[in-house]
Amino acid sequence: MTSLDRFDLKLLQALQRDARLTLGALSEAVSLSPSQCSRRLARLEREGVIQGYSLRLDPPSLGLAVTAFIFISVDKQRMHTPREAVAALLAREEVIECHTVTGNHDFLLKVMVESLGALSHFLAEAVSPMEGLRDVATQVAMESLKTNGPLRVEAG
């Protein structure tokens, strides 16, 4: 694990709030010189603490009106590794996230599509034909109250 001091943590907090901060604004926010900020950012990127910078988009503005969570169980006896079962799904643009989970299912997919019809088509075309599929349960989000929240970073 990377050792993070209070300045690193302040940098991470500030960047999670606004990743578009200029180096000058960032250095002012964390009380470091721009060159010190630059060196720290480079180290945090190199060590993988900062994995990248991204743009958040409004799904409804892009026609993505339905968010669904798909729980998948696979028959582990019928395949070499359970991850092989979902490999094709990971390449699908509808799949926003995929997690292995504990409990009654093996995988949890977060899927965003245009409509309930598109969700039905995705389930029929991409999920149902999966080899080794044992069970599928789908839940549709009625409303998203919080997404892409910042990670907890404690700075002194």
C-alpha cells in the first residue's frame, strides 16, 4: 500500500471534488507550491493511487433512461473459471460495472440502456445464452439518488 501524507490526502480530496482544477488552483487549495503539487501528482499517478481522470455524463441526456442491476449465478462445475462466463458481457457497452459478489449470486452487473425493451433485448441476446448460466435476477432502479460519489479520503 502506498504511504499517503496529509498533503497527498488533501490533493486527492480536491481532485475528487473537481478534477479540472489547474495546477495553480490545486496548489493554492492544498497549500503547496505548483512544483510540489506536480511532483506529488506524478507520484500518485505512477503508484496507481490516481488511476485516471474522467468525465461524468448525464445518462438521460444520452437517451439512457433505464439503469438495471443484474445478478448472475453460474454453474461452476460446467466451466474452467466462472469469470469466463461473463467475459463476453464485459465487452458490451451496456455493462457499466461488473462485480463478483457474495451471497446467492456470483456476479453483479450494472447496466444502462435506453428502455425496458432494450433491457429485455440485452437479457435475451447477451445474458440468457451464456454457457453455464444457473440463475439471473434483475432489478431496475426507479431513481438514482447518488452515483459516482467520491471515495472517503481523510486528511488532517
